[in-house]
Amino acid sequence: MSSAEDISELITRLNGETAKIEWHELQKHYASGSVIAVAAGFDLIKVAIALHQDETAQIKQWLAEDSIQQVTDSQAQQWYDQNTAVWALVIPPFVLVQEKKPS
């Protein structure tokens, strides 16, 4: 996938697959270790594209910067207790989540 048109189509598709979901509905994914948290204000779609295209160096950089990270037990517990709604996007085998900004 290299052309700007292909990337544009991917962005459109990923935007359409992004949904608000309550944390309780993500428990089995969290239990399997496949949930990645995207920092508030960071571009969820950009992360999804990097995962989709297997951009390992970029992913490692974002992990080092804490722009993305595996959901910690304490964060998961807080979201569970509050049944927090998050933005979610599945990029197999991962589920990307980002806490919704208060409206």
C-alpha cells in the first residue's frame, strides 16, 4: 500500500470502523493482552495505519514515548469501575482504545 489514494481509502475505512464502546465489553480482549491504549490527543487512526502496515520502528518509538502502551492493570480497573466509554478500533490481533474526551 503505497499510493496516496490507497492510504486515503484506508483512512476512510478505519474511521468508519472506529466506535465508542464501554470498557466492560472489552474485558476478554484485555484479558488476552491485546488491548493497546492510545494517549489522549494522539491520532488513533495514525496508530492503526502503522500497525496495519507493520511499521515496527514507528511503533517502538511511540511505545518509548508512551504515546501508545499496553493498558495497565490500574487503568483497566479504573475503566472497569467507571465502565468508561472509549474509542476502539480493531487492527487484528490488537484492539486500540482511546479514552473519550469529555463532551
